[in-house]
Amino acid sequence: MKIPNIIKETSKKLRNNMTESEIILWSFIKWWKLWIIFLRQKPMYVYTEYNWQDRFIIPDFYCHEKKIILEIDWSIHKLKEIYLLDKYKEELLNNKWFKVIRIKNDEIKNNINNVLKTIKSHL
């Protein structure tokens, strides 16, 4: 599946402008010696819409081998429209057999060890 340039550009911008929590979590994930590879902001094809346009999602962190997606939620994710969009994307990913683990921004900043334990439990 060919990824459109606009999706590639968006993915690259997201990787180059990570949030503080994403940076913290990535610093732990990339140095894990678990032989598990996580990618950051990697575009994923999820389906073709009724008008034959391909649909992609760009998760925060993605492990193809274990079929795990890590999504970091911050305050904007409490807004109803964002929450509903998150749930819709999560449903699309679940339909592709991916497990979505949602992690609160504050959890990463305040209790990274617990976050890491949670992630490891899904590996």
C-alpha cells in the first residue's frame, strides 16, 4: 500500500515535534532490551472508505510484532469530539487485531515505572 505524501509529511512532523511525554516514553522504549521494536508515528493503513480513498492512522507508538499500539492522551482527549474520534480509531485498529493501550500524559510524567510495567504486561 502506497502511503500518500501528505501522510508521510504529517508523520515526519509528528516525529520531529514530539510532546514532552512522548519524548520521555520514547527514551525508555528505544533502549529496552526486550528484542521488541517500537516505531514512532508510523502511518498504518486501516481500510478503504466507501469512496475508495485509503484511510491511514498515525499512532504515537507502534509494535507490529506484538500488535500493540501505545497512545498518549493529554487534556484535549477529554473533549467529547476528540474522545469519540479516539474511540473510532481504536475500533479500526482493534478490527486489524491491534491492542490499543491508552496512557495518560500525567502518568508518564509522574509514574513512568508503572507505565512501563503496564506496557511490559502486554508484551
